[in-house]
Amino acid sequence: MVRVNVANIKNCCNDLPECQDHKARMDMLEKSHNSIKKNVGTKTLIEKITRWHHERNLINGSTDKDQFAKLIQEAGELSDSICKDKNVSDDIGDMIVVLINIAERNGLSIGECLETAWNDIRDRKGKMIDGVFVKEGD
Ligand SMILES: [Mg+2]
């Protein structure tokens, strides 16, 4: 397998138009590669978190209602961080962890849930009113 150092190619001949085009392709390739790496990382993390839930008996030993209460607790922590202008990364992550739990108990994957939601919203029309998107017809 031939390994190409994208950084070296990008700086080889900036003045030539064909090289600009080549650079654009290489940038696109690099972005695509980074996106694939991120997706694999996210998929692996979701699998680890799902296993973590099973190992701690949080799937069979808990309920959707219990986990929904936990989700709202985590939402409160997110609200607190937003109000105090703190970093929200842990709070968002905690909420996703709980959502993974509920999805697993219902035989769903986060990917399926996101795809369902995306199909629902992608063509949605509406307008912004005071920072809130109001769906057409609401
Ligand atoms: Mg938390």
C-alpha cells in the first residue's frame, strides 16, 4: 500500500491551476478520511457504552421510566451548565449515554433513531420566532 503525505502534496506547487484542483481534491479526501475516522470512533464508543450498560445490569435491571428520570436529571445538569456558561460536553455526553440505554432496551440503535429523526425533519419548513423554530402549520 502506498502512503501519501497529504501535507507535502498540498504545498508542492501552489501556483499551477491543475495543482490547485489537485489540492482541492486532496483536501476533500483528507476531510472524508477524518469523517470516516470520527464515525468509526463514535460507533466504537456507542458499542462500549452499550456493553457498559449490560455489564452493570442497567438494561434488564432498569426500566425506560427509570432511565427517562435519569435523562431529565442530566438535562437539568445541561441547563445548569448553559445558564452558568460552563462547558456542556460532559452534560451532552451523559444525556446520550442515557439515550443509548433507552434505545438498547427498545431494540434500537442511536443511528436508527437519528435516521428516523433526520427523515422527519430534513424537509421541514417553518420560521424562527424568538430563537425557536416553529414548524409550518403549528
Ligand atoms: Mg451528568
